Amino acid sequence: MIRLAILSSHAGTTAQAVIDALRDGRIDGQAVVLVCNNPEAEVLERAAAAGIATVVLNGRTAGALIRVG
């Protein structure tokens, strides 16, 4: 099993496809974190619904974590 970090910035349709493939066993792994540069992105809700920790990291935060879930 592999541990995955997912990078996304908007709605998260591709991230959702990865989450679904993990859930269905098509990918032998576990998503351990989703990193996003947009604190308003819908993908954060998708990750939370799947029980995946989220981190928002962007230029305004200059490397500081502004949301960890």
C-alpha cells in the first residue's frame, strides 16, 4: 500500500476520482493529506468528507499553515 498526498486548487474533480479509486480498491493506497493553495476551494470539502486531512498553503501564508484538518 502506498501513502499519497493529493495536490489540488479548485473543485477537485480529479482529486475525487483518486479518492474514489482508493475507496474502491482500484488504487492500493491511502490518501493521508490533501494540500491546496485556495482556502475557498471545493476540494477541501471533498477531502473532509473522505476523512482526509487538509492543509492550505499559498503565497499569502508564506509557508505558514493556515488550515489543518
